[in-house]
Amino acid sequence: MNRLEASKLPETACASFFAALGAAERPLLYVGGGVVNGSASATLVEFASAFGMPVVTTLMGIGAIDTRHPCR
């Protein structure tokens, strides 16, 4: 289990986040090197795919998601 999977947010914070996400007109994931360093690429792909969100990366985030992935 990586640190991302071990992290927990209070239910109120989760509800607030998903309410804001649902209200967003054009959500976008801007991904940096923390995803790569935290071994969270699979989680990123799962999240982006589940919500159909486009993903862009910083230079340090290149490799976090396959450049041929539909969300890319």
C-alpha cells in the first residue's frame, strides 16, 4: 500500500471536493512530479477515467499517464 492509499480525508472534505468537481464546467487535472514520485500513476489513471477528466502534466509529471490514453 502506498501513502496515497493510506491517506484519509474527513467525509465533509470529500463531500465538498466532489460537490465542487460536480459543479465545475471544465474540470482539468494538472499533474506534477508528485504523482510519479508517489507511485500514484495507476490511481491517477483510474480517477481521470472514472470522471472523464482531461489530464495535462508538468515536465516533472511526464510519465504519470500514457500519452496515448484517451484522457490525455
